[in-house]
Amino acid sequence: MLVLVNNRKLSEYLLQLSTMKEKIIQLLDDLQVKFHWLNHPAVYTVADIKNLPEYIKPIKNLLVQEEGGGQKFLIVMAGDKRLDQKLIREKLKNKRLRFASDEILMKTLGTTPGSVSIFSFLNDGSGDVKVIIDQEILKDDEIGFHPNINTATIIFPTKKLEIIINHLGCDYIIMQLYDE
């Protein structure tokens, strides 16, 4: 059976993932970021993280877009919190936001739902996405992100997150995303 992912053969898609792993490792090495690469069973939801052999603090990476095809935002937030779209809309002074479709996700960040991360900015097409970082996640010593596939997590010191994002050329904002 031939499986297509965004009009590409599965083998081409898997090759892209292999190349992405190399790009991520090279990026972290170039920035002298010490990291731990953890391979694990596929994780589709924050709840799935509880079943992993090693504890990883859950992080949500959500691609949202203004209605009508406007500005896109990658929201990086604590996995145990719920996104308050009304609050974030008010803070950003934007019109109504909606979750990006699978097609927009693949076209913009080169990945599929459940695999989105800051490393998606290594893909072409991501240049018009602004990153919004939940200030709460910056309080932890370590942070983990998928390497654009949900069967692995890269864990590194949280203090290196801004260095990585700056190197990727991302426009980003750190803010409180929810009322305590």
C-alpha cells in the first residue's frame, strides 16, 4: 500500500524526518546546548506522556491562526493548562483565532498534529509565524520538545530556549497565558 503525506511518498517523508534529526542535532551542537534525546512510544496527547518510562513535563505547541488566513502564532505553553483563546486574543489585540488545519500545519511547519515544536522553524514556510511562550514554562530547569516527530523528545536546559529561538530567527513574545 502506498501512503501519501502531503502528496509525498511515505519514504520521502521519513527521509525528511531523518534529515530533520540531523539538522536539530547540528543546531544544538552549534549552539553548545547539552541535550538528552529520548526515544519513546508515540505521544499524541498530554495524557500519553504519563505512560512514558521517563518523566517529561508536558508542553503544548499549538499553531493558531487569525480567521481569514491571517497571522499565525505558535503557542508554547504548559501541557497541564488549557488555552484561553479569549484571553490571548485580548493580549494580542487580534481578531478571532482558530487552530490551524492539518494542511496549514504541514505547509507552514512541515509537520503533523502532535509533532509540532520550536524545531519546526527549521522548515521552509515558517517565517511568518510568531512564537508566544508561556512565561510559566521558563521557571523549570529543563524543557522538552519533539523533534518534529512524536516518538522522541529532546530535553535541554530551559535557559537555552531563547538562545535557540533567537538563532532560528523567530519573532517571539513571552507572556502570561492564563490567569492563576
